[in-house]
Amino acid sequence: LAAQSDLPFEETLAKIRSLLPEKLHRPQVGIVCGSGLHTLAAAIRDIIEVPYASIPGFGKSTVPGHKSALAFGLIGPGEGVPAVVMLGRLHPYEGHKLSTVVYPIRVMARLGVKNLIITNAAGALNKDIAVGTIVVIQDHIALPNLTGMNPLLGPPVGPEYPRFLPLSAAYSASLRRLAFLAAHKLQLGRDALAEGVYAWVSGPTYETPAEGRMLRNAGADVVGMSTIPEVLAGKEEGLEVLVLSLVTNMVVIPDKYRSIREEVEAELAGKAVARRAEEVVSHEEVLLIGKQKAEVMKSLVEKIVDLIARA
Ligand code: HPA
């Protein structure tokens, strides 16, 4: 198999570096902003935004609430840590190839990034996890990966890449530790953060109740349409990976279905029928919670970056 030599790494890196001052050429931390979370950019000093459209090999994010730029700058107290932030990510459901979705992650690794912090908006499957909670991801279930939609399918990026990447310890224990320490230092309160398993679905449809129930029964705590391709590429590139999921909604999984048969039988027997309103999830709801909690996510990420720099 030929390597993925069509990836224009040299061109991409040259273009990016040509737009940056020397001090930002080697970012140590990479951050991916999820839906409604691009205000993470406010954590960056001396910011330089490079639109995806001007970077060879980059796709365009088309989702409302997502921007389309790489932001370079310094995060944290003192001199600050050089960082690169993806303002807006790419999803397979937008029609991007999986190799395009993960290309920015591979570029970050080539720029010098060692630690990757990925944020996203997710729905809660676990009833004990409330809307607004930030879930520190400890593992994942990726049905698309198991059924032929794995971003690492195909020729390897280069001969030095592992063919069979182990994922038993994909989520960096040391970075997760820093996340909880950071929350403690920020006095966020014990309920602000949880630990859990992320289920990746391709979207763009939200889950049916039966699908939500299946994922919950399979052991997933939250579900979302992003992140896992980035995690896989990050691990393949040798990065330490941390995933923070902001719960923006509860996945609609009624304990009991509305029974049309019971309603008809009650109607025929002349009894009153109690009709329940059907619940649905909306992207507006997802963006609203993202906006409300963006400040907490920003302080948390900032503090984690600070702890990484001191470690
Ligand atoms: N399902 C899938 N993806 C999501 C959800 C959800 O309920 N909320 C935010 N992203």
C-alpha cells in the first residue's frame, strides 16, 4: 500500500508558518472547540486567526455555531503556553471525507503539539448526568468505527505509523487527572464535572428513543456526532488526548412508550385520554447551553493548560 502521500503537509505547514511570528511556530497544546464553544478563543492572547479557506488541505466547517479558523496564540499566566485552537471542527455529516476531518489534528502534531484537548457538545444518556455538566471522557463506543467508517482505514499516512492502533488507554489518565485538579482549583463544585463513556454516532439525525436506549444499555453515558475521528488521529500521531463533553441536553428516552392502542381503547370505552407532549432535541437548545457554559469551559481549559505547562 502506498502511504497517504496526497496529504499536502509541506504546503500546509509552510503556509501556516508564513503567517505567524516565530514565537507561535511551535504550539505545545492543541484545542478543538465544539458547538457554541468557540468563545474559548477569549482565553488566547496575541491571537492570530488563520481561516481554513486559506490553508491548503483544510475543509470548511458549515455548521451554525461553528467558525472556520485556526487560532494561534498564548494561553495562561506569565509568558503563556503557545497553543493552536480549532475554531470550528469538521464533521463527516457535512460531507467531509474522514481523512479531511482529521487532517487538522495531523497538522497540529506536525506543528509540535503534544497535548490535545477536544471539547464537544453532547446529549446525556445517563440520567444521573445533568444538563450543563462537563463530562471527562474515559472511554468510547464508536459504532461507525466498528462498522467500516474508521478514519484510519486505508493506506497509512507513512511507514512509521502503527497498522493496528491499540485504544485500551486512549484517554490520557494524566490529563484527566489535571482536569479534576483544575476543577478543584477553580472551585467548580463536585457536580460540575463527571466521568463517562462517549458514544459516537455519525448524525446528522438525533437518536431515536430505541437507539438512545441501546447506547445507554451498552454502557455509554453521553452521545455526540464528533470527536472520535480526532481522538483516533491524535492517538495515531502519538498525542496525549483529553476529551471534555458539555452536556447540552438529555437524550429523549421515555421509560414507557406512548401506546396508541391504549389511547384508542380508552377512547372507545369513553374514558378521558391523557396526552403527553412529545419531546424533541433542537440544535438551538444545544447552542444555548453551549453559550451559557462557555465561560466555565474556557476557565477549565485555561487552567488545564496552565497545569500542563507546570507539569
Ligand atoms: N445526540 C447526538 N449529538 C448531540 C446531542 C444528542 O442528543 N446533543 C448534542 N450533540
